[in-house]
Amino acid sequence: MTSTKGARTLKVLMGLALIIMGAIATGVLWVSYKRAEETRHWKPVPAVITVSLLLTERPTHNSPLAYRPEIHYHYTIEGKQHTSTHIRRVEGRSSHKEGAEARLEEYPVGKEVTAWVNPADHDFALLEHSSRAALYSIWFPCLFIVGGLGMIISALRQK
């Protein structure tokens, strides 16, 4: 009788662990989606690329070279001129020089582009929206929640 009770308790705890992991992963994906969706409601304004160059960095002494496109652009909103450097909301370095160079080719100096300006902070703008792919993947961690609930229900129904 005690081993059955212990097995049921273990099953409930494992179910709770699955629910917690699934809920955390679902929350992270949801926040990622909401942040990607938010910028689609920012104000679009015309902008002009003023700087387009490739930066080479070595984050630590032993790490390989990392490449980052450096883009600056000017835009005017509510009669005031602003400068921004953001291509996307979240950016990073790459160890692939070709990829960073390809990014630069998209934004040559003098090119007229659309910048999306944060209505709460006109100094923050970006040229590209982040992917909504997090929403398309949110079903997967939800399976952990459903599986965890199934384990708990199964454990509580055992006699």
C-alpha cells in the first residue's frame, strides 16, 4: 500500500514538473510573439541610411572573430530629427562574415527605407520586425502541460 502511495506521489510530482516546464516555455514563447507583434503597430516613417559598415570584434581573447553590421539611419518624427542603429529589436554578432556582409548589402548608404518608431520613445526605431514564429511553436510546450495534467489525473484516479 505504501509503495502504491509513493508511486502515485511521484507521478503527481512528475506531472507538476512537466506542467511547470511547459508553462515556462509557453510563457517565453508568448512574450517573444507579443514583442514581435508590438513593433508592427509602431509608426512607420521614411528614413535614410547614413552609415553602413562591418564591425569585427573578438568578444574574448580566445574566441573567434565575430562580425556585426553597423547601420545608422536618420528619420524625422513630429518635426524632430532622430538617429537610430537598430535593424531589429534584438541583434547579435555572427561568426559568419558572409551573412553580416549580406546584411550590409541590404542597407547601403543613401538608401531610403522605412523605420518603425516606438511611440513611447522616438529615439528607438528599427528597420525590420522580428519573426512571429514563436506563436507557431507554442503548441509544443502546451503538450507538456497537457501531459502533466494527464499524469496527475491518472495518479489521482488510481485506487
